[in-house]
Amino acid sequence: MPAAGTVPWRVRAGVLEVLLVHRPRYDDWSWPKGKLDPGEDWATAAARESVEETGLEVRLGRPLPEARYVVLTKAGERGDKVVRYWAAAVTGGHGRLENEIDAVAWLDVTEAYARLDYAHDRDQLRSLVRVHTDGALDTWPLVVVRHARAVARSAWTRDDTERPLDARGRERAAALVPVLAAYGVTRVVSSPSVRCLDTVLPYAVSAGIEPRTRGGLSEEGYAANPGKAVSHVDSLLRRAEPVVVCSHGPVMGDLLDVLGSRLALGGPDSVGMLEAFAQAQEDRLLKGEALVCHVAGSGTDARVVAVERHLP
């Protein structure tokens, strides 16, 4: 039984606070969460459920420990429930309670720990406090996307830069829209090749963002000047704005090498992050994959503190 949720957080007067919700049906205090809709991505569900339960829009940050426990199904049978969580920053919303929740409370860490009704909910709180203490809670997403499936080169007789997505590629481009929205992406950068631009264009249109094209991210531009693609990533790290950058398989090696050099290793999450990133590098990302790099800091101080692979 898959579900997803968030731990909304803020810092007020130097004090870390988190948002709890109260469910009158169970008379309990917990995190905003809910079941995945059929075919829904975990991250999309987490952001959606947060809005539906609190009336607040959130931007997903780094993932937190998941929860696993046994529940009774409607048929009275025992079933395993898995809930994935993300730290989340509130970005907007009306705050009206509309769905199964009758109260919310912003509490400091000590108050929240005491009010949570379930021991497994405290795992996320402990993790949140740890990364906050390490200065790695306030992050922004740099999402690297390899263009989705395109019409085969052998079936295309015109300029390769004009080669479009095929039907599956267009489906994947549409599926990326709610994923990128969950991470609050506000900047879209792409190779000017049609197959790249059309992979991120549905999101850009949905979010009202003007996509920016960079010749150095194209296969042709990369072949002429490999260092240009790397300079684009360095520029994005200096800007420190939630961004998606879409490029091609041959370019991915250098893009990921730059980000790999920024991995913040040494913490308890290092092994999992390093393994996921190494596999992404080996694959050069799959076509239509989105690699979410959660970055703390900017410029030369920027460090990738968590990574997630969203596979097609």
C-alpha cells in the first residue's frame, strides 16, 4: 500500500519549526500524507497530498527516511504500508483545510516530537533535525533530464536537430510535468534540438516559464566545444535557482561528472547517494529520466546533498 507525504519546515527567529496535521477520524497528529493515485509518481503524490490536506503549496526538498508499518485494509486484512517522505518548504497556498484534516500546527522540534502519535513519524523528524544541524536542509533542486524517446535516426531524413519525440516520448514529456512541479522548478534550460526542447516544453508551458536554449548542451555544440556544457552547469550552480536542464546522452557524462565532484560525502546517507549517482552515470541517464540533485549552497560552495532518480 504505497503512500507519500512531506515534513513541511520553516525557521522562525532562528528556531526550526515543522507542520503537523490532525486527523479527526483517528484523533492523531502526524505528517501530511496520502495514498498514491494509480500510476502516480511518489513525489507528485507527496506534493499533491500536502496541498489537499493543508491548503499549502510546497516545494519538495531532500528525501527523508520512509516509514513501513502494518495496517488493516477495508476488507479487514493486514497489509504492509510504505510511506515515502520529503522535507518541504511552503511556497504558497490559501491554508484552508479541506480534506480529512481539522487542524494544523507549526511546532518547534521538541513540541513536535512530543505531539506526534506514532514512533515511526519521529524518524523523519530526527533526520530533519540532523540535516538542519549540518546546514544541509535548505536546498534547491538541479534536475538533469535526458531527452525522451525520439523518432529513430534511421527513419528521419531531415536535419537531426529537428528530429521530434515519438509517441512514447511525448507521453513521458507529459508525465514529467507534475514531477517537475513537485520540486518547484522555476527555470527551464535545454539543448535547442527539438527532441530536448519538447521533452521539457510541456512543463514550461504549464508553469508559464520561457524555456532558455543553450547550444553548448546540444550534441553538435558539445562536439565542437565540450567545455561549454560544463560551463552551463557551473553557471546554474552560481544562480542557485530551482532548474531543469535537458540534454543528450553523449553530453551526460560531463554534466554528471561536474555534479559528481560536488557530492557531499561522509554522512550517513552517503553510501546510498553515491550508489544511485554512480548508476546514473553508468547509464548516462535513461531516455526521459529525471535526476534530481538536491543542492545546498551556491557557486563554489554548492554541494549535492541528496539525489533521486525518476525513471521513465
